[in-house]
Amino acid sequence: KAGVMEGRTHNPTYSGTPQGGIVSPILANIYLHELDEFIAGRIAAFEKGKVRATNPEYGRVAARIAKRRARLKRLQASDNADLAAIEVLISEIKALSKQMRTLPSRDAMDAGYRRLRYCRYADDFLIGVIGSKDDARRIFAEVGSFLTTELALSVSEEKSGIRKASDGAAFLGYEVRTYTGRQWTVRSQRGSQHFSRRPPSEVMQLSVPWEKVFGFAARKGYGDMAVLKAKHRNILLSCSDVEIVLAYNAELRGFANYYALARDVKQKLNRLEFIHRWSMFKTMASKHKSSVRAVAARMRSGQEYRVDYLVDGQPRSVKVWKLMYLDRGWVDKAKVDIPPRTQIYSHSRTDWVDRQNAKQCSACGRTDRPCQVHHVEGLADIAQRGFAAEMKAARSRRTRVLCDLCHVDLHRGRLSDTRNMNGIIAAESRMQ
């Protein structure tokens, strides 16, 4: 019931929970626990078989290869070996081996092998079925009936349905589909035996949808992804060079980290990285009234781009983040839901470097308390000029470094604000 802010207007709320709020997924987990239990029971009843049956065609080709290898071994062991016959057998074995590599070793539609997999996140869930399409239809109908009758929930017709695994389905921003890589063979060794093996086919993989990449670039204002034409961002023109780089870094790094589980994350985000970097260059060029080429040359340091600054007189630098830094290791911490806090760079009324250098309170002189940057001058009414104009005006005001205690005292009237010092001095001079 706290209400919501739309722009600068407060609108009251009377019921429900805000979408994206922390309460929504918790309530969904509590309420949909019954669905989890229902599907767990269906999994136990549905699954059968230990392994898929061998593909009959694959078995026939393998038997023909085995016969020719046995015949070849006998010919090679004889004293009067027929070289022409040996060459024919070797060529036949190679041809049959090539044919066998094009065939699946197991029967994908084995009626004696069925599996059911279920994954849910809040109110979104995905069910994978290894079985016939009739099996998938039956599971879909049973789950829909349970949601309607037992939980009084309606199923979205737009987002729900039965999809072929090779066509893929959207889930949590990813595209989930089966993928078969290149059909090359890998030479392997098991003990003293050498053999060739193929990578597995029809493996479930996560992919980055192109519409998500294009939508992210458009939402952030990087430019036109279709023609790779970048543009500057007015909202960052009042920020320092360090803050601009930090904001761009956090945006791309956060987007890439979310899709780090996808097999094609670097391939799909390569175009995004290009327009992201040139949008940053154009923003800094517009800020300094310079050319993009000059900005890129000034920031270049070997194979990297960076911005240098000072903290407590010590030189520091921040590098432009690149996709090559993306760590695609195992996810061992639940940080996938934490969005990058780019607002601390682009939506702050004070400069990030100034906040890093704020170590000593100008009122009490303490250095053992966290310091904050206080605006000395008042902010005029600029509500009609837009957010970017407000940030620019806020950053142009004089500031004062105060510890957290003195900052609270100042706003409570227990500490003199320097914006009133001129009036105090004038009043004291008139009294003398």
C-alpha cells in the first residue's frame, strides 16, 4: 500500500503486490508448492526405462563393419595376403564408418523410454518431455486442469503451449532448444584402445534471443543495432569520464553475466559490444566537444581503453569492460537476480570521484566516519526541464564534504548551512 511513482506523480495502491518486488516470487513459491508436489508425482508415474534402445539401422551398419574388420584381420594374418582384397575391405570399412557417423546410435522415439523434467522460477515454469507428442499433450492438459481446479489460476494462452524441442521455447529471457554441433569426430583413448567418438546430438542448450539483444541496445540508447550506428546519450553528459565508463561497464557486464549460461553469448553480444563502445566514445566526445577519434586515441592503452583519475593523490584507472573478461564458470552464488546499479554513476547528484576522495569532514574534521557530499546551494524549481537537466543543474552546484553525523545535524538545523552564511554575516555586521 505504499503506492507507486510514475515520473513525479505518486499514485496510491490498494491491493496486490508490485511486479518485480521481492514479495511476488516469495508468494509464488509458497502458493505454487502444490504444483511442485503434483508434478513430482507425475514424474514418478510417467518415467520408465533405463536407456534408449539401439537404433536398428545403426546396429546393422555396425555389424557390417564388424564383419569386414574380422575378415580384414584374417587376411592380414595369412602368409599369402591378397593385397587387392585388403584395399577393398579398408575402403568399405571407411565408407561404412562415414555412414554410421551420420546415424543416431539410439532410438530417439523408443516407446520404452520416457522422461519428464520440470523447472520453475516464481510463476514461470518449463516442462520437458522425452516421449511422444500425445504424451506431451496429456501432461499439458493435466497441468492446466490442476492449475485451474486446484489453484484457481488461469494459464496464459500466449505464453503456454507445446513446442518441438528443435524449434525452441522462451524461458526467463533465454531460448531453450536442442542443438547439434558439427559432426566431427574426436580421437580418444580408453586404456590401450584408441577409438573415435562423436559429440552428443540433440543436446538441450540455452541461447540468447536476438530480440533481447536489440531491445537492450534500444532501451539503453546505444543506437541502431541493425546498421551498427551508435549515438551519444544525453543523460550522461553531466557525468565525469570515470562515471561514464563505469556506467557503460556495469550495463554491458550485467547483461553479459545474465546470459553467461548461453552457448552463444559471445557470438550474439559481439555486435552489442561494438555499438556499446562507440556509443561511449560518442558520449564522451559530445561532452568534451571533441571528435570520436580523438577520444578513442586518448583512452587507448595498448589493447585496452581506460580512464585515469586520482584518489587521495594516488593514480588509479578504470578499464573499459570487454566480453573477453566474461567468466563463464559454474554459478555458485545466487547473484543472477541482482541488477547492475548503474544509477550510482548516471543518476547521482554528485561526482563518483569526488565521493571517493571524500575522506575528512569539513565541519568536525573527523576521518573515522563515512563521509557524504552535501550540496551547499539550493536547487531551483526545474521540474519541467527533465531529468537530464536536473542532474546537470545538481552537479553544477557547490558542494561540501560532511560526515554522516554532521550531515544529519545540518539537515536538522543543528549545524549552520553555508548557504545561509552570507545572511548571518550581514546580520551580525548590522548588530555591531
